[in-house]
Amino acid sequence: MLDNIEVIQWLHTSDIMQLGSLWKRADQVRKENVGDEVHFRGLLEISNHCCRNCSYCGISALRHDIFRYRMSMEEILECVKQAKKFNYGTIVMQAGEDYGLTQDFIANIICHIKQETSLAVTLSLGERPYADLLAWKRAGADRYLLRFETSDTELYKMIHPALPTTGLKRDRFVILRELKELGYEVGSGVMIGIPGQSYESLAQDIQIFAKLDLDMIGVGPYLPDPKTPLGKQFSLKKQDVIAMQDTNIDLSQQTQVPNSELMTYKVIALARLMCPDANIPSTTALATLNKTQGRELGLMRGANVVMPNITPTRYRVHYTIYPNKACLADNAEACHQCMLKRIELVNRKVGQKQGGRRKLV
Ligand code: SAH
């Protein structure tokens, strides 16, 4: 375990020798605690409808210029078959916060998947009501992903406006606790380099991963989309110190975390040291920054999971949460083959089971 001062020091380090020792330590802790298997989670982006106004996201309700889709039950089950064929351990169904995906619709799909396959089911459908989370658990869902994005409450409020109906009472931390109590394996995480994110707050995020005893930790760089409100602010000159809207958040270079590839590796490595037995993916956002080697370097610096995209190509081009997303023009087969090659390159094994969290006890 590292204390807060050590975490902040690591976040500031650019010394190559020191970083080499961090990568080595993270890789060792990964090997000792979760082994050499890399677990494959087939990522299916089932809808890009969304009722939220998140200022960072390219499919938020603020975007009136994008094509919206919602996959049918038959289309989803067809993709599930493919995940089974590829021998994946898990299917992840992700979407915008879309109430057109009703409680019953999702529960039915989960029942079907559970009857027909031995896949673990992970959901990532936003801040749904407790009754939905309960129904889906009862239908057989295993895991839920909900990133808290940043633990800086001021910054979070600004980039992720609350719904008028629920207000601030049921925030993402409350939901993460509910999920845990319901028996889900719980995944969360943050974006790295959000405008206004300080080193202190990122260090706090990493401490919170451990405090929440997360089963899965997903982190990736914030990738600005100039068509979103936050992306527009980001494109203002870096040296500008911007007093953002009504807050006194400071964007000067000393306190602003960069949304860089290096910073992402550091956070992956530190998350591994803080949460030795968690499942940590090498994410698509990271692969977007370094399409040649990002996935591999993530796996060599603490990660043990990949999430090949199995969304039909005709839909995935519309699930543009950020620009230039890796694998956008590929199909499921291409993503599968590409991922297999990358695992071989880093001398690791493909996980053969569901790959749930292996507790230390
Ligand atoms: N509606 C779901 C799924 C959102 S997409 C939810 O809100 O949980 C999954 C993750 O993509 C988000 O949690 C966020 O961390 C990440 N993301 C969204 N926009 C991004 C951007 N511009 N750059 C990098 N990551 C982004």
C-alpha cells in the first residue's frame, strides 16, 4: 500500500529509472495476485440514447447532431452467440443512460444469456433506479460498471449535472454501495486529465479505489471532443489559467493533470499496487492514444483484462463517446484476432473462465 504523499510523488515523477521500477513492481504484483491470464470481456454497446448532459461525453443528450440507435433483443442475442463462439468469459452490455432500455427488456436479455450460455453478465447502463439494479441482479447479472469519474465534488458537479428528479442525494458513490449490497461485483474508475483535475484529487481517486474495495477498476485518459462543452474549453490554450464558470477551479499547468498516455500508465500501475487482486482493464481510451502499443503497455504495467468490442460495425460508429476511438471501423472478428495477437506479444495467456475477482482470503 502507498500513502497519499507517495501516490502524489509518483504522479509527478518523470524520471525514467524510477518509472521503470514502478512498472516492474506493478507487473510483479499483478502476476502474484491475478496471474498471467488476460480475461476477455466482449463489449457490446447496446444503445447510444442518453438522458444525461455530461459535458465530457460525445453521446450526451446535448448532442442533437448524432444518429441514435438501440439494439433489438434479437440483435443483442446474435452478438452474444459470437461472444460464446470466441470463448469469452463475459459479456458487457453498455449504453447511455437510456430508459428506453426498460427494466423488463434488460432482465429478459439477462435471463436468455444465462439460460443459453455460461457467460458472466456485466452491465454498464448508468445511474439506474434501485428497482432496476435489483431486478437485473435477480435475473442473473453478475457485475456492474459505474465510474465515479472524479472524486472532486465541485468538478464532478460541473461535468456531470445531476438529474432534477434525483438531485444530489443518490450520487454515484451511493449507487456503488447499493450495487455491492445487492451482491454485484462492482467496477468503477475515473478519467485522467479532465480539465480542472488536480494531482491531489487524482491521488484521492486512487485512495478511494482501495477504500471502496473495488472488484474492477477502469481508468483511461479524458479525450476531448470539440463538439462537447468540456471539449470546447479544453481546446483553449493550455497556458491560460481559466476560472471555469462559477467555480474557482484552477487550470494552471502546475495543478492540472495531463490527459496523457504516461499519466494513464501511472494510474494503472498505482491502482494495481493499491488494489492487488482487482481486475484492471487495458482500456480502449488508452489504445486510442497509442494505437500500436497502448493495450500491450497497459497489460505490462498492471492490467489483466481486455474488452474487445463486439458491437456490430454499423452501430459502433455511432457510439462515439470520444473522437478517433480505436477499432471503430473493425468488426468483432477483427477485434478478436487483433486482441489475441497482442496477448501473445506480451507473453500472456488467454483466460479460460469468467475471470471474476479472485479474493485474497
Ligand atoms: N452511461 C454509462 C456508460 C458511459 S461510457 C455511464 O455513464 O456509466 C463509459 C465511460 O466512458 C464513462 O464512464 C467515462 O469514464 C468514459 N468517457 C466518456 N466520455 C469520455 C471522453 N470524452 N474521454 C474519455 N473517456 C470518456
